[in-house]
Amino acid sequence: MKGDKIRKTAYHRNGISGEGFVVAMFDSRDGPMLGIMFPEYEGDVLSKFQPRVAVLNIDRLGDGIIGMHEGPGNAWRGADSFGDTMRRACEG
């Protein structure tokens, strides 16, 4: 969401041949979140279509809740709700 405040970002790649991804910690109306995005580029420009976004609530992770059906759950809409936030994290 456009109003989400990005706190921290990092770029990762698992191993020398792993696919790169961006991790971002941000504050949203649903609390502190951790987002992961596998960015796709069209030339040098970040693709506007981004289906590969995962988002988890950090507080619920701290409580050991990783599944969508555990307790209050830790499942959030990805690219359609947090795609803009994660694009900003990739760009900045």
C-alpha cells in the first residue's frame, strides 16, 4: 500500500546460482510486516506486473505463527495489496 512505511530493505541471493530477492520490513495498517519479492525486470525497468510477493506479520512470526490457519493466521494478500510497497523497496 502506498502509505506503508518501509523501515529496512536488503537484497539476497541463495548461493551463487540462486534467484535474487528483496526483503523489506515495513509498517502497514496490519502491523509490522516482512515482505519478500522476487523482482522481474523489463530491460533496466522494474516490471509493473509482479505476482511473486510474500508478506508475513512480524509479530505473529515472533509468536511462531507461520501458517494461514494457525491461531489468528499469518496470511496476507501479496502483490495486489503490497506490490506497490515492495516495488518501492526494490527501487530504493
